Amino acid sequence: MTLRTRLTAVAGGIALTLALAACGNGEQTTPDEPAAGTAAEEATDSTSQTEAEDVHNDADTTFAQMMIVHHVGAIEMADLAVEEADSEEVHSLAERISAAQDPEIEQMTSWLETWGEETSPMGHEGMDHGGMDMEGMSQEEAMAELESLSGTEFDQRFLELMIAHHRGAVDMAQEELDSGENPQALELAQKIIDDQQAEITEMEELLQGL
């Protein structure tokens, strides 16, 4: 009951009105005290979250560096397929691959910068490491072969090479799950496994239909 309502109910009793007013004043002494505690708790939670995001080990760094390189290769292949694919299904798949992996590159680059790590493998000595090798072919060799093809032959070879490429990404992500410790990197590794396994299944079905 508000103070105004209580005063109206006892309008004929001055003494009681004063008593209620005094009581009402006493009740309003500490309305905001819990807010200070809440703010302190939120600040503590925010600090803990920031510290957790900064925690990383060598596996996290390697995962981010190599997956950036890997994603760049996938986007290069996908962008070519957007231009050259004969099948609308392959064209659509290539667009989705490119659109999905570019934001992940930005995310991993941001992590590495926050961690004070190089954003790419030193000297690029690991460019073909962990799945960059596709059926014995490097990224450059795979692109050269794809650029020489057209029509259904292009679609088939693109799907075959991208399946191999995706399997490499899944292996790299699994290594991160096994050895990494940064919570965001672990979350992305699981997402990559889930997304790319689903796309592998899709591409295998597309191959059967060619």
C-alpha cells in the first residue's frame, strides 16, 4: 500500500496520520542497497569472462592460425565455383561456404591479435599442414586443375576436392577439441566439425546425382 493511500484511509486521525508518515519515511531508507551488490557481481562476472577468453595455449594458437589459412583456401575454391559451377546446387553450396567461412576468419584473427600471437603461421611453413593437402594436391595445384575444367567435370572435381578439404578441417578441429583450452576456440572447433560434416554429406549426395 502506498503512503498516499494510507493517508487517505486515516484522514480523520491526525495522530495516526503522523505515525504512518513517520513509518513511511522509515521504510524508504535503503531501497537501492541491493543494486550496489548486483553491480559488483556483474563486474566480477564480466572480468571472469574476459580472463577466460584470454586463456589460450599453443594448440589454440595453432588451430586459429592454420584454420585461417585453411578457410582462405576453401573460400578461393568456393568463389571459383560461384563463377564456374554448372549445377545450381553446386553454385548455391559454394556461396554458402564462402559466406560462412569469412566471418570465422575475422573471428580467429581477432583472437590471435588479442592473444598477442601472429595471425598466420610464421613464414607460412605450415601452409599444407593439417588438411591443406587434397588428394596429394596442394592448394595451388587444386586451383589450377579446377580452372582447367568446365561444366559437369568442374562440378564433380570441385565437390571431390572440397570434400577432401572439409575432412582436413574436421581433423584440425578435432585436434583443437583434444588439446585446446580457450572456450571460444573450442566452441568454434565443434561448430566447424558439425557444419562441415553436414556439408560433406550434402556434397556426397550431390556427387551421386551428377
